[in-house]
Amino acid sequence: MSTKALIIGGSAGSFQIVIRILELFRPDLPIPVFLCLHRLKQVRKGFEETLNYNASLPVREPMDKEYIRPGKIYLAPSNYHMLIEKDLTIALSTEATVHHSRPSLDVFFSSAADVYGPGLLALLLSGANQDGTEGIAEVKRNGGTVVIQDPDDCEISTMCESAIKLTKPDQILTVSKIIEFVSLL
Amino acid sequence: MDIENQDIQAFIETVKSQSDYDFSDYSDKSLKRRLSKILLDRKLSLEVLLENIRADDDLLEKIVKDITVNTTELFRDPAVWHSLRFDILPRFQQQSNIKIWHPGCSTGQEVFSMMILLNELGLLQKTHLYASDLNEDVMEVAKQGIYKYRFNEGYLDNFDSVIRENPRVNDSYFDVPYSKYFHVDKTRDNLRMNKQMLTKPVYVKHDLVRDPNPFGEVFDLIICRNVIIYFNYELQNKVFKLFMDNMSPGSCLVLGVHESILGPFASRFDKKFQAYFKK
């Protein structure tokens, strides 16, 4: 099954890795990429700008109902949950936080798993809470591929450890291997 | 709990046949999520839930309420409130009165934000504030004006940003005390709006999906943020028409930061600042 979408989730300790990943995408990237990252309320401003600084493709917070297109990088907007509808549009929601998080990785990953099924590639990075565990399980349940950052290599290992406890990922990789992996996409 | 698309359909049909509520044009994913959560919380299968709904109107009301709860904050997205403060509300200064509608007001934080801002601009006295929601329980919270404090500490930062600071003039600071509008009680963990603000807005139960304008007024400003994200494209257009038909010339509509007017009504508005102005 060829990859139809890449989703990346992370929290504390993931920011620098995401920055490096964003430098890797070629302009003819054939799939959409989604970033679902926790951010501190204080750094709501300037987050998108910082991610864009060295990114090879523009990173943008989508509007509700926007059509998903290949080669685009979508960043879950701050203070919203992001979901994907069957008709390949983005849906946003302000329903309650999940694991004290909005956007929540569980919410987003589950909805992407439902739409892309075996075509989904999910990447879980460093983080300090258990958001993402249920979402990663959903990706697997729907036949998707799961790559998790090696907890020993994480700045904060809670998020990846928790996900690995529930789901056997396809690969557990260090940052340098993750970079290699993504550059081969 | 995993819910399939045919389950959602069965739920929509059951609710529709037992009541006036119609979720056919809601965003699939949000509806699915909320229904899953309801089943999980109540430890019910969908079949049992639907059976119970058919037998019990009160339960149906409760489920509808669970599905239609939206969260809202005091001065969410300060940039929007800055725009209201400096670009939008001053346009109504010369009018003898200002009419504002908050459809889908939920627990009322936006209504209070608006009242505070209007008061700082000296416009509150001549403003008529109307608020509505499908869900009477959340409107009851709005009428009481009492919120959890601990989860909402960001409220004070937002207040500072919108009311005390002026991002357009360096180093300006308005020393407005919180106690002018609300009191924080840390032991009880609540933030309580001052009494004089509770009687100003008119709250009415209203279903955006099917009801006409409940107030019989034409509005200068409609502020409806993060409500239409739960509606599909067709229903959004229906709502835009309802808004447009009840807006005065030069009036404006404020949507959520990530919401936009798509489709046939886009050409009927000018997007300026953080708002849609009726042409």
C-alpha cells in the first residue's frame, strides 16, 4: 500500500525534530502532511512563523472545510481540534480538551486513520503526556503504518513509551533514523 | 467505541422522527466523536441508546444537549477583540443604538467579553444584546455568569491583552481592575461576573438549523464564532442567509478565526479586519 498521507504528532521535546523534518520535503511531495503538535499557550503567536522559517514547503494552519491537497503541509491550529472528513476536507472543532490538549493527537490521529486506512503513515515524537496513545492504536487498527521515536532518544519519553505499551509500532527509530526515513518518502 | 457511518445515520433518523432536531447536516466527524463519547460515558450500545431515546423524550433532550455543547472562552483570540475594539465597534459610535446578536452563545463568555469591551468604549448603555443557543443548560450557565477559574487562568491574560493593553500604541496601559467586571475566588475555584452584567443580555432558546430570527430585530453586528464549524456546507449557507437577511446595511458578521464564508454568499460580503461586512 503506498502512502497517501503522513501525520506527525509531538509535544514537549519534538519541536526541533519537526523543524528538521520540514527541511526535507521536496517541492513535488505527492502526499499531504499534517502536523499535530501541542504548544504552550504562551507561544501561540509566532509558532507557525518559526516552523516556516527553514521549511522547504509552506506550513499553514488550515481553515475549516478546506480541501486537502497533496504537497501541502497542514498545522493543526492552536486551540482547535483538527479532524479529517471522508470527503478529504479539514474539520475543526472547539469541543473540550482531550488529555488537557487541544489540538489532541488522539482526536486527530483517529480521524486520519478512519479516512486514510492502510495508506496512512503516522509518526509519533517526544512528548510529556499520554495523548497520542489511543490515536496510534487507531492508526494500526485501520491498517496504517506507525513509526515511533525511540523513547531512549526522546527529550521526554512519556508519550512514546505510553504508545508503545499499547501498540507494537512498525518501527522504533532515533532522530537521525527518522530524518533518513522521512527523506526517503 | 467504534461507530460506523450507518450507525450515525440510524441515530440521525431516530432523533429526527422523535423530535424537531435534525443533525443531517452536521459535520460527520464531530457528530461521530460526540456520539461515541456519549455511548462510552453511558456504557451503552447504540441499539440500546436508540431504543431508550424512542421511549424517553427527556433522555433525547439530554443527548441533544450533550451533542451541542461547545466550549468558549473570555476574549478568545485577542487579535479579534482588538479588531472589534479599534476597527469595528467605533463605526457604530454615532448610531443612537447598537444591536448585537450572539447566536450559539453557549456558556456566554463571548457575551461577557462583548459587554466588557462595549463598556470600556462607552457604548454599552446604548447597546441591545441578544444571545441564543439550542441548549438551555449552557445558557443557564451564561445567565449565572459563574465559571471555573482553575481551567481558565488564560482568561486574565486575555483580559490584560484586550482591555489593559493597546498593541497599536507602544507602552499604553489602561489600569482597569478585574473587579470592575468580575471576581476571582480561588478557594471556591470560580470566576464570577458582577451582578449588573447579568441582566443586560436577552437570552432565548434558538435552533440555528431551523428557526427564524427569534428577536424580530435587524442587527448591526452578529458574532458567531466556532459554531458553523459543526455544520456542513449546505447548512452553513442556510445560516449565512439567515444572518444576511437580518443584518442592517453596513453591519458586520464576525466568525471564528478559522471559519470563512464559502459558496454563494461570499460575494455578498466584504472581508475586512476580522469581520465580514454586508455589502
